[in-house]
Amino acid sequence: MKFTCVLAIIFFFLVLSPFGTVMHTSLAIENISEAQGSSAPPLILYAQWSGKTLVVQGRNFAEDATILVDGQRLKTISPENSLGFELFARKAKKKVARNQAITLQVQNPKGETSDPFTFYSGFVITMHQFGDTIHLSVGDKFLLFLDPQGDPPAVRWSLDTRGDTTILSRSTDNLPIPNAQGFFEAVHQGQVTINVEASPLCPPRPRWQCEQSGANFGRFALGVVVD
């Protein structure tokens, strides 16, 4: 029997946050400063699937840097104006084993290589997927992974559910990506909304941000219908 799971993800900002352009601009400025003053090795902070393309974000990515998956070198593109913080590996999903933990690294042309970054080759829901419609069969599952905004994490994501909370099972055991929010699996028919909210972590963020009454750094709702 086929279940259809329609996920409507509504993402909106409540305060000026480190996401999107703000995060990228500050990260790019930091990279320019580091590039001028040091030869620091690359550092992966975040990764996500965009269709079959692997997107890797971080610091100190030199021109012509390469993404490695379990040591395998992938054809890598550095987008214009990325300023050393983002790399793409197109069709990467076809080249890795499905539904298992994989190890990502970035290597610069002179040989500097990032520390390993654990990722997942299966179905991952990130902030990139808002608005998608996703079809699941019984037993299919997805991993929810929201950007922790740095290493160490600078935000904490909290979840709550409304509606029929039994239609999805959630597991946080043996997560393949550090700081992921868990695996979710469709169990039976019904409707539920998963609300996710980000709040600052101090440190590394300045304490005044944590002391703001009701301060948060982003919120979205994940609506799920299982037919």
C-alpha cells in the first residue's frame, strides 16, 4: 500500500538572523581576512543535497578546491562570488552508496585537507527543501538536519508537534550527521505539523543575544499528511 506524504515547509525569519545572505556575507568577509593572513586548512561547517547535487559550505575553500566523498575525488564547482565558502558536486548522489553515513572532506590544490565531516547519502530534509512535495512508501524515512550555524553550534533547534503526533515515528539513535534532529518515518494515515524554532547558544554567541526576552533566530513549520 502506498502512502503519500505531503510536506509543506514554511520558513520565515522573526529577527535578523545569521541565515541566508547575512550568514554568507559574514562568512565571506571572514574568509577574505583568513586568506590574506594565513593558509588555514579548509573547514566544512554544513552540507546538503540539492536534488542530486551535493552542496558543501565552510571556510578557507581555495580556488579549484575539491570535494572528497569517502576519499573519492568528485568533480567540483566553486560558484561565482562564493568567496571560498561554498562548493558544488553535481550528480554526486549517483556516485555514493545509498542510505548510509558517508565522510566528506574538502582538499585545496596545495594539499590542505579538511577534517572529516560525517553526512548521510539518503533522503535528508534541510532548510533548502521548503515547499517540496514528497512521496513516501510505508517504511520510508527522512533525516531532518538543520544548520547549526558553526562549529561549535551557535543555535539550538527545538521541535514540537501538533495534530496526530502518532503518524510519524522519530528516532535520535545512531544519527549519521552530528547535530541532526532525527530520523522520521511515516507510520499510518493522518495529519501533523512539526514546528521547529532556533534559539541562540551562548557561547559562542554573545550573552546579550541569549538574554533577550523571547529571542529566536528562525522558525518554520513542517506540515505532514499521510494518506
